[in-house]
Amino acid sequence: MNPTLRNIVETTFKDITEKFDLHLEDKSKHWEFIELYNDNCIVRFIDDFGSIEVSFVNPSERQAAEKVIREDNFPTSYPIYPLYFVWESLYPDDKINFRTSSWDKTEQVLASKRLITERLENVIKGDFSWTQSLKK
């Protein structure tokens, strides 16, 4: 039996969730969708037909967007920052390749954890200052 994305994220990120007081929320409906979150950062994991997409969300940007009422009653969007885009933007000359070519969900989640712990822990701590350069 294949482990669910929830089980993989729970197991793989156990030490990170404890270190940064992250909570897990399973938002799966039509596809597997997990969020690890605290007051400073949201880390999203979505299983896109076998490709695990990992992104950061700034909770304050999401909260601000959710307060906006659109005339068409659709939800207001907020920025989602894909993990590998953030890494390549902040470390364009990085000599280490944090990507994996594997379709194994566990290997993909492990690769994202390695990248987060070695390069992007500041984002989990709430440092979204780098987004200002993206908005220019």
C-alpha cells in the first residue's frame, strides 16, 4: 500500500514541525493537499498526479486577501511562492542540486525538506522580505 501524502509529510517533517511549532492540516478533496502552518509561514504540499508541488504562502498576505469581498463572490487570490522558484531566485548560483528526478512521493518530499532545512528555514521563520524584489 502506498503511503498518503499526509503520512509522508507528517513523518518526513516531524522534526521541522516540532522545531517551528508547525501544525498540519489536511485540505484534500479532489487531490491530496496538505498544509504545514504557523503564524509566520504556510508550507503547501499538493500531489499533482505524482509530482509533489511545494509552495510557501505568507499568512498575512493570505489573511489580507481573504478579507476582500469580490463582486462576483469568488475568493480573492493571494501569492503562492513555489519552493524551487524561491530557491532559484535567492540562490541562482547554488552548486548543490536540491531537485530529484524521482516520481516517488517520499523522495520528492525528502528533497523539499532538504532544501528547506539547508537554504530556506528563514522563510518558515516568517522572512518574506525577498518577495519585495519579485513585485517590482
